[in-house]
Amino acid sequence: MITREAKCGITAKPGNYRDSTMQSAKDAARQVINHLPDQATWDDIMYELYVKQKIEAGIKAADEGRSVSHQEAKERLLGNAS
């Protein structure tokens, strides 16, 4: 079985998305699509765009201080039994 990452050449790696913060959404989408192989499917394209949007939203949240530490996340998920 070929994984999505191997098949599509997933681009969701650190640094690949941060440089597009000043681009329009249309330009950013073009950039994502242009990095995909020619045999990419509609699902591959939609997945890559979804990942890009989520990464950018996470970076924005972190920049705005809307994040928690690793320890706090563990405590929220596991309770205080860490």
C-alpha cells in the first residue's frame, strides 16, 4: 500500500508554509498545487490545502499566544496523573 505521503510528496514540513503568510489564498493554493506531482488526485489536492490551512491557523494561534505547553496539554488529556 502506498501511503499518501509517498504518493503525493506531502509538503507539510516545517518552513514550507510560513513563507506564504503575505500571499493571497489564491496564490498560496497555486503554490501548493504546483508542488504536487502531475498524477495528484482531487483528494490529494484537497488534503494538501486542508493541511496548509490548519498549519497556518496553528501558527497564527501560537503567535497570538493561544497555545498551551506540552505539560499543560498532557494534564488536560490525562488529568494530573502524569
